[in-house]
Amino acid sequence: MARHLVLTGFMGAGKSSSATRLAKALGRESADADRLIEDRIGMPIPEFFDQHGEAEFRAREEAVVLELLARDAPQVIALGGGALGSKKTRRALKKHLTVYLEVAADDAWARVRKSNRPLARDEEAFRALYAERAPAYEDSADAIVANSGSSAMREALPLLRELLARPAGPRMIWASGKTWGYPSVFEPGVLEAGDLWLARRDAVTVTDEHIAKLYPWLDEGIVIPPGETSKTLEQVERVCSALAEQEFARGRQLAAVGGGVVGDLAGFCAAIYQRGTPFVQVPTSLVAQVDSAYGGKTGVDLPAAKNYAGAYHQPDGVLVDTNALSGLPKAELVSGWAEVIKTALIAGDRLWKKVSGGVDFKQPIDPWIIFECARTKLKVVAADERDQNVRQILNLGHTIGHAIETVAGYGNLRHGEAVSIGMAGALRLSGNDELRAEVIDVCKQAGLPVKAKGIPLDTVLDVIRLDKKRVGESVPFVLVNEPGDVTPGHSIAADDLEAAVKELVR
Ligand SMILES: NC(=O)c1ccc[n+]([C@@H]2O[C@H](COP(=O)([O-])OP(=O)(O)OC[C@H]3O[C@@H](n4cnc5c(N)ncnc54)[C@H](O)[C@@H]3O)[C@@H](O)[C@H]2O)c1
């Protein structure tokens, strides 16, 4: 049977127009389920709804969609917004490449409010339906094209073509901001197979010694010593000089294969080598897979503070092999959970429910959690690439955390451990003590520390004052009202800050 490319998503996502364009580009026929249903029922859908009701419409819709999906010739098929309500349809979709065109509720409403769609007559009901349907779109998608304007679809096309040509299995998020757009592909097993297919064939890899031991084919590339102590200008010079020695020309691609240290360092080298060369991220640690690989922040530490020299440089793509986590030392996995918990607090909703609802930390992490963390981060970065406003929420727990990490000495406290302690501080400042207790409980269950006993209070407060996010004399803090409601830019009285940090270090 043919593998169709099937477009799903809410009303107003642009499924019908995208199907026509994609079909043309792929040399396939396109089919629009709603148009076919109208042909069969002999009247416009709104009229049928009014005369026969929604249940009768859904039955007709299911029959038409199953028929379309069983067609022999590979097509591009646009489904109606409610089609995934059918279990049979969801099951049948598993054999095809299902692409969710994601549109924000505000944009969807703006696009359809003046139409005659039966389910777009009342804004409140429309938004409730959006929230109800979103999980089915997300869960059945092989690929999610976020912010699905026509330019995102055009840019994503080569990757969709590639996914159609590859065996089923990988999942993809296409995220785009004002000046960039790239795929994050989740495909277990690529590292073991030595198949970095998302990178260019002649890409030069940068990795660290631990990872090179696990995947010996990486020895051919550049290998740095492992750990935070390598995130230095000295290593940047080493990597850039190694590139220059190989006569690596601008425009060739680097592939950063490793944890957050390799990603930040190699990304920074890519940003500055001959004033900028492309790179892909292949994150191998949990921190990197849920957080650092996405969003284009690159850089290194200075003795004065973490990440003090850096640049924004978006990757060409991110290739995530969750199998790599099986080799990750336990303490590093635990450290990654801090970023997971932080991201779940930012996302709220299903991700927070899952993370706070009794994860078995002895089992391998559910790849769904990693995928959802990536989506959350990419959404935030797409809205604000350069930390002007909303992106600052990703620093939840980091202002205090970075200061504690700096004072403890790089390499003595893992990044995630410091973030966990910082989150306990940020939640104290947020004044939601019930949530603070819940977060501390999840952090502890994950094996994370929530205190840094013995670290000198005054030095931590001094480093916080130096934070690179400070504006004038004050450092803005990220506070949490409740899961899913996290906001940046709060100024905190010096006494309150001192009290919150004191509690962490005593
Ligand atoms: N750029 C961003 O947006 C961003 C966001 C969050 C964190 N970060 C940065 O990320 C860094 C922390 O990342 P990290 O925790 O991944 O540190 P890391 O890169 O040092 O990796 C931790 C350890 O795990 C090892 N490792 C990694 N993957 C492995 C695997 N698959 N199997 C076995 N060992 C493996 C590494 O060799 C290292 O010893 C910090 O420097 C932090 O500032 C950056």
C-alpha cells in the first residue's frame, strides 16, 4: 500500500492549500477529505451539520477518510479538523507520514471567525475545541510543522521528502523564527549506525572523549576533553585551529555530537570560524536532548561567570538519538531531569502532568517527554530568539543556579544540579509554596539536590549581581505563578533574594 503524506490540524491551519502545493512539489495527486465528503453528501458541510447533526457527519467522514487512506497511488491528503476523533482513522494513519500543521489558537480564530464553519461560530467553544483536539494531532504526528505559514511548509518540504523516502519511525518538529527554520529529528539508533543523515556528508564532527569511546567512528573528527572545564576560549582556539589546519572552508558544516558542552562549544566555533559556518547539533546527553541543542545559544565560560562569551547561531538541524542515553552515567541523567522539570513547568498542561505524576526514575526516560521538551523550547525560541522577552523564561532557576555553579567551581556541581537548587530558590521568590513543595518533591525523586549547603552566601549574591541578564542595578527574575504560567522580568527586593538564597546554602 502507498505511503501517503497526510496533513492534519485544526481549522485555519492551511491544510487544503498546503496539500495542493505539496502535491505539486512532490509530483503527487492531492485529495481533500472535506471536498470529497461534500461531493458524496451532495451539499455543503455546514448544511449537512444543521440537517443531520455532527455524529452523522463524523460517520460519513470516517468512511471517506479510510477510503482515501487505502488508495493505491501515493497522494497528499488533507483531513478535516475533527477527523482524528475516529479511532479507526488514527490507527490507519500509522502506515502513512502524518504531518500536523500546527497553528496557534489566536491565529486559527483570526483566520476562520468570519467563515461559515459550523464549529467556528462561538469563540469560547472554538478555543475549548482547540484544546480538546490538540493532543490527538500531536500524538498521531510523525512530523509537526509549527507556526505553519506557507513559508514554513515550503522550507520543510525537502525534509518531508526525505522522511517519505526513509523507513517509517523518525519523528520531526519543524520550527521557525523570523530569520530561520530547521528540523529537529528524533530517530533512535543513528549514532550506533554512524548514520548522521541530517548532516551533510562531508560534515566534520566535534565530540568529546567519552562519546568518541562509545562511537569509535567519531575518532576521525575533532575530539575535546569531556566536561564543563572544556567550555573555554582555549578549547575554542584548539577546535578552530584544527579546522584551519584541515583547510576547512567556510560554508562546510560542523556536526556537534555530544552533551551541552560540546554543543555550546562547537556551536560557538561554528558561529565565529571565518565569521560563521553552518552546523548541526547531535545531542547525546539528556540536558542537550531536552534543552541545549535547540535555540542557537552557543558559547563558553569565562573565569568570571558561565556562558560569558557567546553568540546566537542557529543550527541547520538537530538529530536526536534517544538510544544514546542508555550509555549516559546516572549522575548526568539525573542532572538532565532538572531541565526536564523546568521545561515541564514552563509548558504546564500534559507535560507537567506527566512529569509530576509519578515518573519511574529507574526506567529509561519516555521519548515522548524528550520530544515535548524540545517542542516547548522551540516554541519559546521561535517567539523570541534573542532573549528580548519571553525567551527569558527558559532561565527559570538559572540566575541563582548559575551563581551557585560558579561559586562551587565549574565541574564541581553539575549544571542540572545547580538548576534544581536554583528552581527551589525561584519558587520561593514566586510565593507559590504549594507548587514549590511539589517541585522539590519531584526533584528529590529524580535524585536532584535542592540545597547547596556550605556555599558562601555573600559570594553567591555577588555573582548574582554580575549576572549577564542584569539591567542597570537589578537582575530580573523568572517567576512561576503555576505550571504553564511562567513570566520573566520580575524585580526582587534585595532582602527577599538574600532570604531565598540563604535558605538554599545553610
Ligand atoms: N545553549 C543552551 O541553550 C544551553 C541550555 C542548557 C544548558 N546548556 C549548557 O549545557 C552544558 C551542560 O550540558 P551536559 O549536562 O550535557 O554536559 P556535558 O556535555 O559535559 O555532558 C555531561 C557528561 O556526559 C557525557 N556524555 C554525554 N553524552 C553521553 C552519552 N550519550 N553517553 C555517555 N556519556 C555521555 C559527557 O562526556 C560528559 O562527561 C552546560 O555548559 C550548560 O551551560 C546550554
